[in-house]
Amino acid sequence: MTRFIAHRVALGLLVVVGVVVLTFVIARVIPGDPATNWVGPHASPVQLARARHTLGLDRPLPAQIVDYLRGIVSGDWGISIHTKQPVLSDLGTRAPASIELVAAGMFLALLAGIPLGLLSARWAGRAPDVGVRLVAVVGVSMPVFWLALILQLIFFQKLQVLPVSGQYDPDVAAAHPLQAYTHMPVVDSLVAGNWPMFRSSLTHLVLPAIVVAAYPMGVVARMVRASVLETLGEDHVRMTRALGFPERTIFAHFALRPALNPVVSVIALVFAYALVNTFLVEAIFDWNGLGSYAADSIQALDTPAVIGVTLFIAIFYVVANLVVDIVQAFVDPRIRLR
Amino acid sequence: MTLSVRGLEIRFGERQVVALAELDVADREIVGLVGESGSGKSMTALAVLGLAGSVGADVSGSIRLGELELTALSPAAMRDVRGKRIAMIFQNPVSAFNPVFRVGYIFLRTLRLHGFGKGEALERARAGLHEVLLTPDLLDRYPHQLSGGQAQRVAIALAAALRSEVLIADEPTSALDVTVQAEILELLRGLRQRDGMSILMISHDLAVIGQLCDRTVVMRNGTVVEAGPTASVLGDPQAPYTKELVAAVPQIGAVA
Amino acid sequence: MRGNPLLVSGLVIATFFLLVAVFAPLLAPYPADAGSATHPLSSFLPPSWHHPFGTDDVGRDLFSRVIYGTRISLTIAAVVIAFSCVVGIPLGIVAGYFGGIVDDVLMRVTDVFLAFPALLLALALASVLTPSVANATLAIALTWWPWYARLARGQAVSIAGRPYIESCRALGLGSFRILLRHVLPNSVTPVIVQASLDVGGVILTAAALSFLGLGAQDPTPEWGLLVSQGEPYFTTQWWLVTFPGLAILVAALAFNLVGDGLRDRLDPRRVIAR
């Protein structure tokens, strides 16, 4: 078991380093000079040269990479060119908003996807199955940004029931100031008992979360269905039938437990898709998270920031996968007792 | 307990896979059902347990356990028969157990399902394992921690613990080493001896049939081609197909 | 079994899109509008008989633009998948068959790529290239091939271990011959399934890139770009966003249905449900 974990951690580190190097190399290939962006177009050659030195651009590429990696480990992720702040602190400020949205999206995806997949498997070949499969395939065919706009059109424009901009209503925030602990409005307002803010931030979260959840929900429903159906065809299910167990028990208990093991790894996948979707829709919902930070950084050719965001996501993602792998190892006795 | 099958027909849509006129297992008798793959022997076994429907087949005919007509039973009544009165053991014993549960869990849960109280279930489990020469601590293991032979013994122990009247053994030794095979056959004999079980032994291996079965039924393409006491069916086969089967068995020391 | 309604509808719609792509110049009522023609006087017209999808901010017929967009999306999908196969399959087969260092290196490299959702990587790549359809296609293709390499590798590994390959070697057949005539044909089925499932995915990814401004640029009528162009006006001129987005959805849906259907039929481990 420890060997398993150690192996996974090593792989994760390798992936992270690989991503950093890859992004670094590609970013340095960008047409456009970060030094010019740093000091502006009217700088003198001396200022330009000094900027180049400050940004470390005058050193050979491999040296730059090593410097950067060393800096990462010690907490120096560079200075963002477009915010002039340390990248790490920028990430800290902007990340919670994205985390809130990703978490909400994942929650919805699993909440809807798993029961739908089970329903689909239970009635395989019949109407509920066809219905769920249709919904699921539409979910994975849906362009996320379009869904966001259409839902905004329907629920905000036409029906006027849900807000579409920002994480909460600024008027409500002014009237009921929110103490920031986690910088996630929904959590903070809940913890502080600030009900007006809780309501405001929750309603603001609904539409974006649904949009983020659509694709992963489809994926989850399909995987759960496939996994359950496959399990139902296995030898051990046949034996439980031969032993006289009712079909209901076989499905809900004997087939479900082994079938859900692979679903644990699906959670990692769900996280990945939720993350991607969050990035795509933050701008549409005026959501002040990493997605908009990344978009701004790309526009400004802000290399330290772009690499910082990429690295952050890489680490976050690798850690999430690692956690899922470990959980799966615990849940599946075949891995745990190797 | 006796098992009588009459006029059994099994179809998949238009395609008929079994047309079995007559198959009997007398009380405390071990009957061998021989045939190659596709001869319909496994489907017959499933039909006896009322499980042919779960693989999409249609079944007609009469299957009687003693006086009870199984084909006329409600699904709930048939579930009571399964395990309790007719047990089945399978070809791949390790994969026959649910991989995420301890073997003992399945064992005890099955006993509880068929009406035995907690304490009694535990007692029977211990007794059953004892009968197959295993120690009770094996119940704490997961299926992948057991060898094929051990897993098959646990399956047999379960049938013994349930005090089933009929055991259907579907190729129980085909996936096991020859030495383990002999032990399993011995245990099956024990089931007949000590627990009075009638056994329907399905196999393609004539040697196994020869060692274990009182009577033998030979199937081909879903029908019976020959039936009778094992000694005569294997020693002096009448049907051409049976002759081929017997002739195909390699003899140690014989020249090809 | 041919009566699978989902698969049949998928095939019908997918074929429809293919035909539209091929015959675009004949089907579009205003082919010039798909390019740089502008008609400022007819801007922001709602859907009508003359303009089934309305017109955009410079008076271009949206219906024609969406029709031409079909060509772009399907071409991108074809190029990406072709690239992935041409690059990924040989690499995967060689790595899987020979094993050793080659295999290890390939596995690590693809691990890095596969560790991330394709869209994120494509975004990262596209953000450093000059935005264009070609570069977006390149970015997607570069992030897409590892999956095919892994697929091919997996197949090659399982086939390489089979006894009949041993006998081929014993008969003195050269490795290249074995790869070409035995390993390759047997690796094809999962690749076909994957490819058909991927068409929808590539269409969505390309649209997303263009929506963010990292792909097609005006006047190219790529669907994602059309949606982003319509975004500022979508509360009043709803057709600008609705129809191109609908095209993306239906196209992706059709190919996903086809992919699903193919996978159900070609996957040997089909389970009988009840």
C-alpha cells in the first residue's frame, strides 16, 4: 500500500515538473517581449535592459527554468506583470472564487449523475434508460459557453428569477458586510449566519454551477451505467442469484458496491471537466476567479502569471488525482491488500 | 430428493438450444451430464434453478424437485428454493464470490436469508467449513486471497451448511489442478454420503465423470444421445457420439 | 439490432452535416456573407423567410455563415483525428510491441499530456500562438494524439504477448512485417470507436477556443466565434447566439450518438442486461 502511494506521488511530481518545463518553454516562445510589457513602450534601452535583467530574461533558458523551479519550492512564484503583485498572492486572492464554483459544479454533477446512471442501469433497455442516455449524451455534446448564455437568457432575461453577474449582489454586500474567512461567499456567510448574503451568494451560484455541471454530469451518468451493467454480468452476481437473493438486493447491494469502485476514479475526471468549464464560463458570469485571471494574463503576455496559473492548476489537479487514487485503494480490497 | 426434468425446451428467440426429453437424478444419486461446449448442459443447469430467463432465454417443460413443480412457482417461491433446496457451484470459484466482500459475509448472509438465526448461521458455517477440511478463519478472507481449491471448498461448505437437497456442480474442477481436483471430488462424495445430497455433475471431462458419477447422461447439440449407468456408458458406449468422446480421451501408456 | 433509434438518428444527422459541409456553396443563400461581404443596411435583422437565422451586426446572413461553419468544424475534426492517428498509432504500436526504454519514455510523455483535460492543454498552447483556425487546429492536435498512442500501445502490448506472434517470430518474420500485418490491423477497432467518439469532442474544443478568441478570427464563420460575436447583443438579438450554438450542439450530439452506437456494437464485452 505504501509502495502504491509512493509510486503515485513520484508520478505526480514528475507530471508537475513536466508541465512547468513545458509551459515555461512554450511561454518563452511567445512573440512579444515581456520586458517591454513590464516597463511600457516608451522605456529607454537602459530601462529595458534593467527590466530584462530583473525578469531574468538575459539568462539561458535552462538556467531560467532551474531558477524558477528553485523559486517555486521556496515560495517565490515571480511577480505578475499585469498586476505587479506576487503571482502567489494573486493566486491566493482569485483561487477561492474558482474553487467555490468548481466544488458546486462537482457536487451537482455527482448529485444528478450517479442516481441517473443507476436508474439507467436498473431499467436497461427500457424507457428510463433511453431517457437518461439521451439526457447524458446531450450533456456531453453541449457547448458550455452557449449553455451559459442561453440559461442567462431564459432565467435572467425572460423569467427574471436568477442573477447572472458576480458572486453576490453588491447592494446586499454593502448593507450586510461579510467577514472574509475562506473568501468563498457561500461558506463565509453560512458560517457567520449572514442570511441575506447567504441567499444572495447562493442564488448567484446556481446558474454558473448548473452550467459547469452539465458536461461532467453526462459523463458520470454514462460511466455509472456502464459500470453497473458490466458488474451485473459478472460471475459473482450469477452466484448471488443462484443463492436465492432477490433481484432488488442484488442490484442495490451486491452489484452496486463493486460497480461503484471505478466511479471513485470518475470523480477525478469530474473535477477536471468542472475545472475546465469553470474557466470557460467565469467571464460570462463576471466571476472573479482564476479563469478571468488567466484570461487577463494571456492577453497581457504576462508569462509569470500564466505559468503560475498553469502550475497551480497542475499541482491542484495532481493532488486531487492522488487523493482519489488513495481513496480508491482503500475502498477496493484487491488493491489495498496487494 | 429427486430431480426430474421432462420435455425441457430452451430457446433464444427463434433459436432452440436445448430439447431435453428426460433427465432424472434419483435420491442420493450422482448423475453426470457430459458434453462439449455448446451442448446445452450449462443452460440446462440454469433452467433448473429458474435462472435461464436472466440471460434472455425462454424455457418450457417440466422440472420437478420431488413433488414440487418448479416451473409453476412464483418468483418469490423459486427464490426460496434456490440455495436452500437446490445449490449450485461454479467453474471459477474465486470469481464466483463478490470481490469486495469477505467470503464469510456472503456465507453468513446467505444462511440468514434462508431463515437461520445469527448464532445458528455461525454454527453451521463452522460445521460446513469443518466438513470441507477448512479452518473458520478463512471466512475473514477476501476471494482473491483464496486459492481456487479453497474457494471451491467454501462454495461446497455453503451448500452443506444450507443442507441443500440437490447440488448442481457446473464444471467445478475444470479450472483446478488435477491434485486439487481429486480432493474436490472426494468432498462431493462426502456431501452425498453425510448430507444425503443428490448431485448433478456437469463436465466435459470423462475422467472426472467416470470417477464420481453413478449414472451418466451424454448431451450433444441440446439433446440427450445416451444415458445409463456410468460404467456402461463410458465402458461400452452405444451411440456413435459417445464412442467418439470416449475414444478421444488420451490414455496414459497407450500408443496413438 | 439495427433498429437502435439513437444510433440511426445520429447517423442521419451526421450524414446531413457532412453533406452540408460538402455542398455549402450550393446550399448557402448568400455565400459571400460567409466571407467578408458586409451589408450595413441590413444589420440585426431578426429571423425571416429571407434570412432564416437573421443577420449579424454588419448585415451578414447568419444562415449562410453557419452553413459554411460546418465545413470549418468538420475539417478541424478530420485533421485533428487524422494527425492523432498518423502520429499516435505508429508511436504507440512500436512502444507497445518492443517495450523497454521506448515504451517507458512514451508512457511518461503521454502521462503528462493525459494528466490534463485536453481543453486545458489546448488552451495553454493556443494562448501562445497567433490566433487562427490553423493554429487552433495545431494546438488541439498536439494535445489529442497521446490518447491514440496509449490506445495503440495497449493493444500492441496485449497482442505482442499472444502465442501466434511468437510463432510468427519463430518463423523468422521481421519485426516490421509483424507490426504491419498482425499488430496494426488488430489495433484498429478501439481506434475507430475512439475516433468516432472524438469528433464531437474536437468540435466542442475548437468552438471553445474560437469563443475565447484563440482560434478562428473574423471573417471566418467558425461556430464558436459566431457565438462570441453575438454575445454582446444576445439579450436583444437572441438569434446571433442561439443558432450557431445550436449547430455546435446538434453536430456534437450526432457524432456522439454515432460513436456510442459504434462502441456498443464493436465492443466484444457487451453485457446482456436482463
